[in-house]
Amino acid sequence: MVTAPIGSGLQRRLHDRRSRTASPITCLLASCARHRANGDRFAALEVSPGLYWPRSQIFFKSSHSGEKSMRNTIIGLTLVASVSLLACGGGSGDTAPGSPADVSVAAGTTAGTAIVSFSAPASSGSSAITSYTVTASPGGLSATGTSSPITLSGLTPKTAYTYSVTASNSGGKSAPRTTGTLNFYSVVETFDEPMTQPNNTIFTGTFTYDSTNKAVSNLSGSLTEAMSMSTPMATVSLAHQLTSTQVTLGGQAGLLVTTFALTTTNTFDPSGFAPGGTQYYGLSTGAENPSKGGVGNAYAMIFVNTAGPTTALAQAQIDMLAYADCTAGGMMGSTCMTGTAAAGYGQAGTMDGYPVSETITEQ
């Protein structure tokens, strides 16, 4: 099999007619541009020598017109050849990738930036993916990279955007995967701690709100440890939003959203994180105490008003805020430091800590 690239034309010469291996013959192929105009996509000529007959037969196959044939008479001897035309700038078999999946957008570390994360498409198409492109609308700002995440710059703060991600390979560009309309917010949640004054427990974080789907994503931040008695207080990183529950509190629909230190919701023994728990997860099965080298979880729960995230909270909403710290710095024997309201959960936290405020600000 001989393969030759197609330019504006291609000349294939066959050999020594007297040896009966071939006779001089020239096959001149039309340019790729003409084939493209007809809807064909070709890139290479493949020639397979065959038998000798009084006439040569050269077969052309295209995605547009099916199989065509052309006969050339050669003095005395002829050669049968099979010719197929492939991929002029992407063959008929070339395909673009599928759409990227799991698109998630979080505020960047500086104003006017967004960090867009995604998963690779289920199918890369006919060839490897070479790039991904993220585009924000309105405005059409875009950025390109070879993998997730991609940071997009130049956004206007406190502005709602939709984000789309496409994948590209040699066969073309995928259909976009597009988010709902997104805004970024910061949140500060405070729990009064009567036994550790002047230190209170404070959760400081950020999240993305999708007003199209009324959903919160990427809630993350840090939780102070009031018992640390240091200045500034020690903190626990909470980077894994694992739950979001629809509720109606004080007559207002919203979401109770919880972010964790670990990639599991198991915080209290025997399992789960329901506010009101006190003992660290794994105690009953003999797991090491987090204060002695074991692994403990922590979380903070916030309320987001889906009609307007920056709306001040009513008391009924504040009463449902909660936190727990079962990491080493939050342990008192086997008991975790917690914060809950008696009005919301039937009891205050383990050191009488309770929620007093939450403030959400658009970024």
C-alpha cells in the first residue's frame, strides 16, 4: 500500500512497461478545495497494485459521492489499482470530542477571575484532545488550556455570568457544556463561645450560586478553633462541600449547605454529621482519638436564601446554623467542640457555643 499526500494535485508514476510491472500512467487528482466544495473531506491517496487487464481501473471513494471509477488505457499493458481518498483536513472518519462534563466554577484568588474545573469527555472522538476552551457570557471572554482547571481573567466583579467549556481535537470542536447563571459570594458565620472568650468560632468562606438552578457549589473556607487561645486563632480548612438540603425557614425557601474538612460526612459516632452529636467518629469501633494522632472531621453549615443570597437572615434561619470540630484542636477527651442553637436543635454546643450571625456578600 502506497500513501501519498494530496496537494493541488498528485502524480503517481508506475514503472517500466516492458517488465510488465507497470506502464507510465499519471493520475492527477483535483485539489482538496474542490472536494471540500462538494462536501468531501480527503487527505491521502492510497494505491494498492492489482492484476493486469486491458484497461486499468482506478476507483475513487468519497464520503460525499460514494464510489466513482475512472479508466485509463495504457499501451499494451495496464494495472488495476484501488485508490481511496482520506481526510483532506480531517477525513470522513474524523470526529470531534464529546462535550466536557462536571463543569464547576469557583471565584479566583483575585477579583475578576474565575477558576473553571471540568472532567474530560466520555469520548475523545477520533483523536486525542489537544485543548479546552472556557468562555464567559456576556462579553465572550475566553481562555484555553490543555487540562482542568482553567483560570479566566478580566471578569467584572459582582456580575452574573454563564460559562461554557468545549474540547478540541484534529477532527474539530465539541458542543459546549454550559453552566447556569453564576455569581460568587463570600460568607462570614459567627458562633458565640461563652467559655473561650474573647475567642469566638468563626467560619469564613466563599461559594458559587447558580440562580438558574437555585444551587450552591464550591462552598469552602476556614473554621477558627476558639480553644486554641492563640492570636490569631488556629484554623481548620473546610474544602469539601458534600451536602445541600432544601429547607423553608421563617417562611423563606433556602438551602442548608455544609462543607467538610474530609471527603466524607462522617463526623460523629456512630456515623453522619447531624447537629447535636458530640463524640468523634470511630470512637465505638476503637479508632484513635484525633487528639492523639487519629483522623477527625469538621464542618460548617450555612443558610443561603435562594430568593437573594445577600438577604439578612431571620432568627429562624440563624437557629439552624451549626458547626463541629472533631480534629485534634477541637477535642475535649472524646468530645468534639460544637456550636448549635437550642431553638434549632434542642441544645447548645458542647461548650455552650451557639450561632449569632451570618453575613453573605457578593464578590
